[in-house]
Amino acid sequence: MVKANKIMTYDEAIQQAETILKELEQAEALSMEVYQQKAKQVKELLQFCKQQIVKMEQEFIENDANA
């Protein structure tokens, strides 16, 4: 995920996903296309977060093994 020439952080991705989910919860009526687009954005953000967690876990395991 890239955000205006800056790599998105885990915290930014989580915050953005939470914002989108709140918008979906508060929306009175959304077209199926808008709902689908927002759901896809959340899915991509959560996939990014999962990748970040796996990466950090691998680094932790490698650092622990080298200690």
C-alpha cells in the first residue's frame, strides 16, 4: 500500500480500515457498487496488516534464533 509517495504503516492501515467500517455502519443507503468498493478497500487494508504481522513475527523469530 502506498499513500502519496509514502509507504503506509500498520497503524495507518488499521485506522483507515476502521474509518471505512464506521462509514459503512452509519450509512443509511449505499449503492451495491459503493459498498463493494469500500469492502474491497477494507479487505486490502487488512491483508496488508496481516502481511506486516507475519513479517514482524518472522523478524522476531530470526532475531531470537540469532541471540
